[in-house]
Amino acid sequence: MTLFALGLVLLAAFGHASWNVLAKRVGSGAPFVWLFGTLGALIYAPLAVGIILVQRPELGLPQLAFIVGSALLHIAYFLLLQQGYRIGDLSLVYPLARGTGPMLSTLGAIALFGERPSPIALAGAALIIGCIFLLTGGARLLRPPHFADGVVAFGLLTGMLIATYTLWDKHAVSALLVPPVVLDWATAVARSLLLTPIAARRWGEVRALWREHRLSVLGVAVLTPLAYILVLTAMRFTPVSYVAPAREISILIGTAMGARLLDESDGGRRLLAASGMVLGLVALALG
């Protein structure tokens, strides 16, 4: 994994963890997803349109089909993640959701794309995944209250969606050559259009969100696309089996933020387990 790709992934990790903290504070559902997605589409529109006019990428039927598919996957991801945040701590839901994704992404990349990560890289990925299991409570997750109230289920389902859209979008940017900014922007536009009927029916909630959480909504609208554009850029020239585990350093950042900024319990153990992910990240970089 090149230092440039690693730098992109680390920058994305800070952005990703930050918008998740803001989203946890807002704690809303579809109206929130529509609001920050629509604002993000408006903010990044000049950049995306400029790239389309200057680079003139091919945007035929395959590319458009992948854009719509990505929008559907991301809608499901955001809604499941928001529901998980409603019923569980950020420092529990976030690691569980983000930790399942790299394992499944790596397996999918090996099976579908023929990627062959080095033994050192595989060891790093395994270390990250193992630390996630410890970070989220280990076997205690199978006992109440976490298992009973659905926190684990939402975390695992969200992780499955993360793996799916990671592999889907990897094909879009590296095989179909859709520019990362254009893919993320077009996906945001499609997501906004698909959720507009729901937002219209719940317009009172949308207005309340904007009135009470304006800065948080704007922060998510800026950071969500930025973080993923950086990841998509890295995936254009770097195997998924390296990028997917490496970007989960955001779990370490998100756990620290959840423990310190949101006053969530058991932060010390979670931070200790999350620190082991750094060693896995080093192994991925060396691999």
C-alpha cells in the first residue's frame, strides 16, 4: 500500500469519524439522511460538474446503473446506521458496523476481483478485525441488553451493506472509470431524489432538524462526501483488501470521540482494544 493511498485513507478516517459523531448527536432518520444528502449534493455540485465538463468521463448505461445501485445501497446503509445510533452507543454501534465491513470486503475482493494480499497484510486485517471483536465487548454482545435490543443486529447488517457498497463502488471507479467526485455526487443526487417523497411527507421534521441542528447537519453534509471521495480515490489504484481494513482506523477515532465527547460508558476498555488496530494498520502499510 503506497504512502499516498495510506494518507488518503487516514484523512478519510478523521472525516468519517467526525461526521458519525455529529450524526449520533442529531439522532434522526430518513429526514436527516435526505437533508444532509441534499445539502451535500448542492455543495459539491460545482466541483462535480466541472470535472464532467473538463474530463468528459464516459457516463453510459453501465455507469448510470452503478450510480443508481450505489445510491440504493447507501440509503439502506445510512438508515440502518441511524437506527442503530438511536438504540445504542456510538462507541459500540460504530465499531461493530465498521468492523464487519472490512472482513467481508476483503473476502469479497479475493473471491470476485482475484486480489491476493500479502501474508503481512492479511495478518494486519485479521488483527484489526480481532480488535474490533474485543472493542465491542466480545462474547458479552451475545447477552442482554445488547443482543436483545437489536444493537448487534443493526451493527452486523450495516457492516454487510458497507462491504457490498465498497465492492460495488470499487468496480465503478476502477473498472468503469467513473471519477470519484462524480460517483459520490451523482449518488447523493439519486439518494436525494429517492428520499424526497418521504421528506415531503415529514417536512415538519426536516424544518425542525434544520432549526435545531443546523451546524451538525452542515458538518455532515460536508464531511460525508469528502471522506468517501478520499476513499474512492485510493481505491482507484489500491486493492480493496488493503483499503477496506485500513480505513477502519476511523473506529479508533470514533471510539475516542464517543467516549470523550458523548460521555459513553466503558470508554477505557474500548480505547485500549481500538489501539491494537494501529498495529494492524502498520502491517497493512508494510504489506
